[in-house]
Amino acid sequence: MAKSSRKKNTRNANRSLSTRSVHAGEPRRKYADSLTTPIIQTSTFTFRDSQHIEDYTKKGKEHFEYGRYGNPTAKIAEKRLADLEGAEDCVVFTSGMSAITTTILTLVQSGDHIVITDDSYKKTLEFCRSYLKQFGVECTIVPFGDYEGLERAIKKNTRFIFSESPTNPYLNIFDLVKIKKIAKRHNVLTLIDSTFATPLNQRPIEFGMDLVLQSCTKYLSGHNDILAGAVLGRTELVDRIRNLHKSMGGLIDPHCCYLLLRGLKTFPLRVQRQNETALQVAEYLESHPRVRRVYYPFLKSHPHYEVAKEQMNGGGGVVTFEIKGNLNSAKRFLDVLKLCYIGPSLGGVETLITHPALVSYYDYTRKDRYKLGITDTLFRLAVGIEDIEDIIADLEQGLGS
């Protein structure tokens, strides 16, 4: 089990994460005695009378005024996500990238500086490296795992350190205890994108991280049918982000929140199954003569295996691997797969496989791709919930092509 540097969240301490995934955040009795959380499909909310207005505006009693400022269905989703992550508060967005960009813009102003690791998501890096310049914000990109270099990169005007754990596609694991000590020495915030881990496998807040970001599109909703994101952490920080969110308008609609809540009810079951399947697939691939290298945090061959076992409860549902051969070999492998869908995402019930060189980095030169470690024969497999025997059989016939 993962060890924490902070006392475990005690809310609902007598209930397991699986139980809280079903019930957390919602009232026992709901509108019309519904069992499920209703979809409140309205853009505008009304007040009963003038006292009701003053209770809301002057006394801060919870009420909803206008859809861009919040929705009851979304509020339930936020409360459940916060409970599962062990966070004080949460705000949901239209996508993971909306959560990331709004959070970053909330925390910086012209003249500030941030530090981000080079193994972060491509679009996150692009935003920090390019768009932040327009606002006079400097960004230093540090090689993942170079903790001494990361600490040297911190300046007096540094506002936060941003990274992911696990990362995409090599599933590198950020040492949360080590990075918290660095951040504390320099009085900077820590932001972790924990999408690949989910709260089942890793809860960065228990290790002292300030903000956790999730693409709820992936494992939390789990069915490849919505786009959603969330940022979670201390109320004082989340409130600041929520205020900018109201102005930016990245509003998640109530039906999407309903689907997210539905997905959360089964997310521990799905992710536990995907943990087990992915480890077996990784072990199978590592023993296959046509496979050059396998990257999975719970394989002893992974460079961050010890850290992963220390701070994670499972290795996650993604396995990255390289096959022997060239680009044509990679294409033949893809083209004969019958069960695994070729697609760029992860976290759903269907197994997806992607070829980063052809999909995410198609606009890079081969030389530039290789500098980033994106080779011609690199694949990222996101296992679904199909039987392990069927997934391996599909990979076996592909590797035999």
C-alpha cells in the first residue's frame, strides 16, 4: 500500500473508497425521491423572496443564481471528487485542459516564473512554453527526475512546480515526498496531474501536494463518452480558481456531470480490474521475443519501480512498449489487431492502443520525435475491462504479423 506523509483524510473514515464512490457528496433524500442525482437542466435559478436573496448575497448561504456560476448536479460531482481525492474542495471543468489552463492563469501574473517537467502532457507544455509568454510569465522546463536541476531552476519569483505522475507515455513516477521538501524550502506551490493514477492508486494531497488535477474524461467517468476535468485542493486555492472559472466560462453541463457521477460509482471496480490486467499484459509483453522494452510502474524493470510501490496502490491501466523492427513493422502490428481499438485516449472500458509517432507527434520530424523518446516502434496500450486472455490473444496475433 502507498505510504503517506500526511495523516489520512478522516471524513467518512468508516466507509471504503468503493462505498464513497457510490454515495459521497449527495443527500440521502433527493428530488422526487429519485435514487440517482437528478439532472438540473436550467440556465437560471430563481429566488423565493427578498430574504432568500439576502441569505444568498449577504450571509453566503448555498444557493444557485446562474448556470455559469454553478449547478446542483455539478456541485454533487465536485463534492464526490473531493471526498475521493481527500481534498477540501473541487471545481469541475469542461475538460482536463480547461482545468489546467485556468488553474495556471489563476496562480500567475506578469513577471512570475514557473517550473514544469519535460515529461508533462504535450498540450500542457505547449501552453506553458508558448502562450504564457504573451502574459509575461517565464517557464523553465526541467528534465523529469532531475530533482537537483529542478531545485536550481526555482527563482525568487517562482510560483509553482508542475508535473504529472505517472507521465505520458513512459509512465515515469514523480517522487512526491522529495518534491514536497524542495517546494517547502522555497515556499512554492506543487501541482500534480494525477489522471493516469486516479484516487484509487494515488492521492497526492496525502503527500502534501497543494493541487491535484484530473482529466475526468479518462478513468473517473470511464466510458469514453464525456469530456470533463477537475482541480482539487485547499478551499482557499480552489476558490480563487473557481472565481476565474466563472469569468472564463469553461462550464461543464449538468448532463455531463450526471454521466460523471454514474461513472464514479463503478470507477474503483474498473480501475482495480485494469490494474490487474495491465500488470499481466506488461509481464506478457516483457517476456515476448518481439518486444524490445516495456514501461510499467509495477514492473521491477521500470526505473521508478521502488517509488511507485512506495506511493501507489496499483500501477494503473496503461502499458507502454516498443517492438523490434521499424515503422513498417509498427504499422503491420497495428493493422492486424482485431480487439484493441486504435485511438488516442485511455481510461474507458474498451482497450485502446495508440502509436504516438503517427498520432500525437505526426507534425514532428523524426529527429525531433526521437529527441523526446517517441520512436517509430513505440506504442501505448490502455487496457479496458475485457478478459485478459482476449487482450493477450489479440496482441499475440499482432506481434506474430
